[in-house]
Amino acid sequence: MAFPLIGALGGLVRVASLGAFFRGLTKWALLWVGPLLLQGLAFFGLALVTQDYAIGPLVSELSARMSGAPAIFIDVFGYVGGDKAITYILSAYIVRAAGRIFLRRAP
């Protein structure tokens, strides 16, 4: 039998321990999970904003500077995915820098 018959006192102790467990779980969620979730959402928002306002102009500037490069170099660079790699690296760098600026903790 999975659950043996327990007297009334045993049932009350079990209910009280479950209540304490859920109170502790709620406290843990509010203290640890909540701030981590908010920080994750803040970084996601920063990533979206920097993608629109920082990466676009930066990629335009890089492509303008690469206009003097030989055509075969640009074709091979695009074929091997160099443009995507540079965009990912620049995006990560800009999001990290923006996170350091905007998500600083007040002293």
C-alpha cells in the first residue's frame, strides 16, 4: 500500500510540513527566481533595442568601408558566413556593454 493509514495527528503534521515547504518554496521563488527572470527579460529587451538601433548602423558602416574590397573577397566572405558571424559578435559585444551601463546596481 503506497499510503499507510495515519492517525489524525500524523495527517496534521504532514499538512503542516507541506505548508512550510510551500512557504519556503514561495520565498525562494521571490528571492532568487524573480530577480533572475527580471534580469533575463531586461537583457532580452536590450538585445532587441540594440539590434534595431545599434547593429543596423554599425553593419551599414562596415559594408560602406568594405566597398573598396575586391568583389571575390566579398563573395567568399558572404559564402562562408562571415557577415553573420561578425553581426553575432558585434551584437553580443553591444548588448554586454549596454547591460553594463543600464543594468548597474546602485551602490
